[in-house]
Amino acid sequence: MSSKRKVNHIEICLSKDVESSYSGFEDVMLIHKAIPEIDFDEINTSVNFLGKKLSAPFLIASMTGGHKMALEINKNLAIAVEDFGIGMGIGSQRIGIESGEIESFTVVREYAPNAFVYANIGLPQIIRDIEYAEKAVEMVDADALAIHLNYLQEAIQPEGDRFSRNAYEAIEETCRCLKVPVIVKETGAGISRCIALKLKSVGVSALDIGGKGGTSFSAVESYRCEGYKTKIGEDFRDWGIPTAFSIIECYDVLPVIATGGIRSGLDLAKALSLGAIVGSSALPFLKKAVEGFEEVKELLNYYIEGLKVAMFLTGCRNVEDLKNIEIFICGKFKDWLEVRGIDVSRLCLKR
């Protein structure tokens, strides 16, 4: 893996249309409570996640590393999450492990010594050698490790790693050997229930379901391809399980991080009402991180204050209360639930 490719990915994300359509949140409505019966100031957004207390149920998702541009990006993200008492993911650390250029990764722990920080390595690297996992955690003194699944991207990418045999064995060995929790993280195509159950059986602690509706790495790679491969990348821009659907598939199997199309505090509230423990987002924060840490903080305020407004208008004193509110589901999401035969009675649905 080259730093040039990583810079290329960042430049494409900053300058091109790389988002897929429809996260499923479009078909979810939280039922307004005209008299909330609480005061806004008593709302508590804190949660406990994998042994760490967060001031709000939100993480800045993994983005980048391994080049000079990434150092400033990760520094700005780290300063913001430390100040807010939340957490963030490290970009894929393969390049740092293989090249020894780790400053753009270690800067995160330098500026976020108390935040929840998870390391990040791809499943193909784990399949090759579990030492990638151990080195990734050690590099940033991580609170958890995310093993990312990006086979959609790998399938489109000219240099992609297109192998997954012995994947579950490698994940199980990683879970057994590491002293920190293991998160399995999709990167834009979602996780289905059957995969979630298999991951639970091999010792995974949480899922970042990374559903459709946010950044499409098929779209990102289409800008790097030539000829017919560009068209294939565009064909698969909207491939995957929408984020809201994937939350419902997985929420009662393992703790869920909802990533993919979370673009506001209201989206975050919807994700939590469906069963996610925390939400996360990458692309909007990447665009702010190239400007500065104050801009990242401003965007975090937008998300967290929006979440509190949604909690107030549904009468929720704490995040756990969001799981018991009335919601309305329609459209493609309703059709999906019916076809899958998923029991959603806990959602107090009013159809």
C-alpha cells in the first residue's frame, strides 16, 4: 500500500461526489411528544461503550493515516474528541506497520490521551498474519481494535486484496490473543444478521455495521479506475444494506456502532432508537478536519445539540430512553422488515 493512494482517496473524497443514496433513515420518523415532561437541561447524553464512558453516543469514524496530510487531519480530530470526551477510530494502519512511518497515527493518542481510540487493520492483513492486529493496537495504545471489511472496495480497486478464505479462523484467533475488545467494521455495505451471528460465535465484541447511505468506496475507486472498470465502480455505488436496515439486523446480536449516512443529530437519534449503542461519521468530519480543530468542534456541537433536541422532543432523559420511544417506519424499510420477518415489536411501531 502506498501513501500516494491514501492521499488520492482523501483528495477524491474532498472534491468528488462519493456518497451512496438511501441510508434507511429517510423512512424513519420519531413521534413528536408535544409535552416532553422533562427539562432540556436534565438530558444526559453519556453512555458506556466497551468499558469507556463517552460524554455522548458518538465517535468520529476511521479516516486516514500514513502521509503528511493525514497528520494534520488526525491531530485536529484528536484535539476535538479529547475536548468533547468522546472517541475516534484510526485510519487503516497497514501502511504504518509496513513502512514504519507512524507519526500520522501516533499523533492521535498524543492529542487524545483520555479519549476512546480504536486501532484499525483490514481483514486481509489479519488473514495473512495476526501480528498486524497486535502491532496496530500497540502503535496507538488503543482501547479496541477494528478489523475492517472493505471487500466492495477491494473488488473494484485495481490493487485490491480479493481473498477471504479462513477469515473467521483469523478473527477468532485475533479475539483470543488480544487484550482489548475486537470490533468488526464494515465500510459502506452493511452487515447482515447471519454474518453478525457468525462473528459473535468467534468472539467479536461489537459491530460497526457501516451501512449504505454514506461514503461509497466503490464510487471512490471508480474515479481511480480506467475504461470498463470505471463503469463497474459506478454500477456498485449503491451496493449494500442500508444503515438503518443493518442496525435492525444486528442490534440484538452484538453492540452496534451505526455508521453510514449519519449526517445530523437527528440521524443519530434515529439510529439509537433502532438499537445502536453509538453512532459515527467520517466524511463530514474529514471536510472540517482539513480546515482546523475548531471547525471539527463546531460540527460536533451540531451533532450533539441536534441529538439533545431530538431527545427533548421525544421526552428522553437519557440515551437508553430512546430505545423505548414510538417511531413510524414506512417505505422500503417497512417492506424490508416484513420480507425478512424481523420482530420489531420492541420499537413501539405505529404504522
